[in-house]
Amino acid sequence: MQLQRQHLAHFKVHELVLSLSPLQFNPQLVCQIEKSLELSFINDNEPHRVCFANQNTELQDAYKQVFSAVDLLDYLYASLISDQQHAEKIQLQNPALAPIPYPTDNLTFWRMVATGRQYRLSLS
């Protein structure tokens, strides 16, 4: 039971991101994240599921009902750079093998998404 719980606590980038071109996620892991956060994943390829109210940038994190592929990628960025010591390790190893914690609550998830977004935008 301990091993199973530990396995569910983390996943690897390569387990989640199946393809970069086109961007494709592992549906089982996305489903687990949806359940954990009690949010729906909106796939850009399914426009009929998109609610523009949820796309409002001024909507407070506590009221968001969906997350997107970009939000998930920003979460990955933030997880990989979560602390300086971890970031230094990432440079020495393959970041795809780094353990990423499953998000456990909405507010922490959205804080990490914001951190990852800042990091991603600073690269451009």
C-alpha cells in the first residue's frame, strides 16, 4: 500500500507528455489530475467544451472550473524549478525524469501555474 501511495504522489514529465508535436498528454494522468483538483481539463481540440467565462483572466483562482494544456505545462515548469537546489539538479540530469508532485489543491496548483507562466514568459 505504501508503494502504491508513493507512486500516486509523483509522476514523471515523460509519463504525462506523450508528444510535443502535436502536444498530447496521457489521458489517464490528466484524469487523475482532474479528480485531484476537481477541475475539468479543456482540450484545445474540443472547442465545444470551452466556456468563455472560465477563460476570463480576471477570474479568481478559487472560482476557476477548468485548466488547459498551457496551465498544465506551466505547472510542470514551476515544479521543475520549485527550488534552486532542485533546479541545479535538473541541469545535471534529464528533466523528463524528475518527479513531479500531483497537484493536491486548486490554490497551490494555480500559484504554481502563475510561477511557471512567469518563468516561461521570461524565456522569450
